[in-house]
Amino acid sequence: MVNRTIKYKNRYYRYTWAEIFFVIAVFTKEIGSRNFLGIDFDFISYPFYILYFVVNITKTLNPKTAPVALLLYLSVSSIISIALLDLKFDGFLKQIIPIIIILTASFTILKGRGIEQVFLLYVRITYWTAVFGIIQVILSSFFGVLILEKERGRLDSIAYEPSHYAALLMPALIYTFINLRYFKKYFVVMLTALILTFNLTAYLVFIALFTVARFSPIYLLISAPAAYFVLFNVLPTLTTNFSTRFNDTFATLNGTKDIFTNNLQVNGTTLSFFSNFEVAKSVLSASPLTGCGIGGHEEMYFRHFAGTPFVSNYYYGLNAKSAHSLSIRVLSELGIVGMALYIFTLIRNLIFSGKGVHFAISLGCLGHFLCKSFKLGGYIDYGTPFFFTILILNAREYRSHFKKKKIGNAPSKRPGDLPLYPAP
């Protein structure tokens, strides 16, 4: 079924209803999520995925479309780990069922469709969420009016926290930066939104990807000192939030502060990171290759700290379910083998040659996973299935174009890549 048509480089592209809801699902976590039977259930996106999965079950479970090898590995390795560590299967089922439904549906929705056009729809919606976020900050800072905000003066738009929104925003920001000729307004608005998140991780990720996108010795010479200056001279003195996190993190690293006590000695972000990383290390000592299985980190967290003074700490249990970050979670729940496969999958599907559509989309998706490597560990929130699916199918499309050009013996300065097009 077709909903709307856009003109795209002298041709028309028709969005299906499935594509539209697929993109909208990236943005629905805060406004759609409610606790349902002990599950953080998104009543906007999850019903769509479930309905699509059931109605198209012969397609969604088709091995030629679905990432069957990935899902089999996640399931089998997790079951083995859970059995070896004597864990409950509750956490595993709560995670693996939605992962299977959402990932198979995602790959089916985009099979044979225009990856760049669907990504552009995401970019356009992100632009309006950035506009909304800027209005948020203006209203809260100057008029004391809070709209979906938890902290006055820091932009989080339609996300729970500024860092969460940054992970959602980053792919669009990177894409518009690379395609700046056609997206000047989009880029300026999104960059303003990123700055107003006051999120250190997002700043550093953007600087790193800016260097990759415009890589040259000159850009490297500029960005490296700039990143160092921002990291160690500007941000620590810019706000109390930054200085507290810096001081607490360095104090924890050098052993000045013992955070695993019943006393509150550091901020929540620092404690969340180190406590969950401590759990991941203990999991690897018990099951180094396959970890504790999908959904097992939370149970291992409470098992690890049981009977210690830390259980009386105000921040005890903070982000135990998500392991604070996706990297810590993958390491903890999938072990060394799973972490290696995760990194390999990201690298294998990155497009490094050319400066066209595939390159821009690839680098943008990488920005999402870099942000989630520092904070935010959900497998299916804030568009992670969207960006994972786009990343893989974008690489397949790129390689397909490359083969066609090679077979046709057609010369190209950007082998396999498509030129960047104006915004529709």
C-alpha cells in the first residue's frame, strides 16, 4: 500500500506504509513506552512490528531475507551460556523474541527497496525533532516551561535523555554534513541541537567522524588538537555536569575513590559505567567465549554484587538491564567471540571508498553505534534495528553496484557508489 510520493532526482519514489512506520519507530520510545507485564513495551512501534511479522510470516522467516545465521548464533550461544551459568531464561526470552520479530521484519521491509530514500525520510523527521528540541530548550531556559524534558536547559527532544537523543540524531547529522551542499539548513539545525545536548560522547563522536568524512592531513592536524582542547580545557569548566563527571571518572580510574561502597561518592554516569563493566569482567572470567547470554547481564549484575556494601548504595542497580552501554552489554552477554563478531560486522559493512550516498549512510550509521558504545545499551531502542539493517543492506547495495559497473566495464571515480542527491 502506498502512502505518499516524493520526487527524487527526476524520478518518483513511493513510500509504503511499512516503510513509514519503520522510520517512525526510530522516534517512539519515550512517548510510546509503558511498563507492561514487567516489559518496557513501546505501544506505538511494537504492535506495528508484531502485526507486520505475523501478516508476512512466510517472508519474514525466509532465510533468503532474514539474518538467520545471526539469530541462530544469538539463540544457541545464549542457551548454552545460560545453562552453563545456571541462569533463568526469563531475561533471554524477553530480549530474543522482540529481537527476532523486529530484525526479521526490518530486513523484509527493506528488501529490494531504495535504501537512500528510506534513510532520507529518517533524516527529514530527525530535522523536525531537532527543531522541536531547540524550542524545548528556549521554553525551559527563558520561560521555565518543560515539555518532555527532565533537565532544564539540556536538549533531549523526543528521547529520555540528551545522550539518548544524540545516538538517534548522529546518523542524520553526519549524512547532512557529508551532503552539506544540499542540506545546509538541516545541518545547522541538527548541529545546534547536538550542541544543546551538552553530551560529551556525542561531541567526540562527531569530531571523530568529521575527521573521517573529510580525511586529510590538514583536517587531522586541526581536529586532533581541537578534540584535545575541547575534552580537557573547555568541557570540564563549561558546566558543573561536565566537571563532576571528569573528576569522578579520573578519581575512579586512579583509585582515589572506591565506588563500590554503600556511600554515594560519584555521579550516576560514572558509577553506572564502572559497575556494569565490573560485572562484564566477572562474566568473562566465568564464561569468556560466549558470555552470559542475551538478557543475562542483569541477573549476573545482582549475583555479582550480592552481599556487598554496594547493595545499599543509592545507585545500586543503575542500568543493570542495559549494562550502561551496548559495547559493555555485547561483551558481557555474548563474550569475546560475540564482541569480535559485532566489531567485524560493523567494519565489514562500512563503506570507505567514495564520497557518495553509500559512504554517507554508512558513516552515519556508524555514528549511532559509536554513541551507544559509550552509553545506552538497548538492542532495540532508538533505532538500533533500523541503523543495523540500513548499514548491512546499504553495503550489499554498494557491492551490487560495484559488480554491475565491473561487469559493464564502465569507468567510475567512485566505484559502485551513487552520487549524492539534493533533499527531496
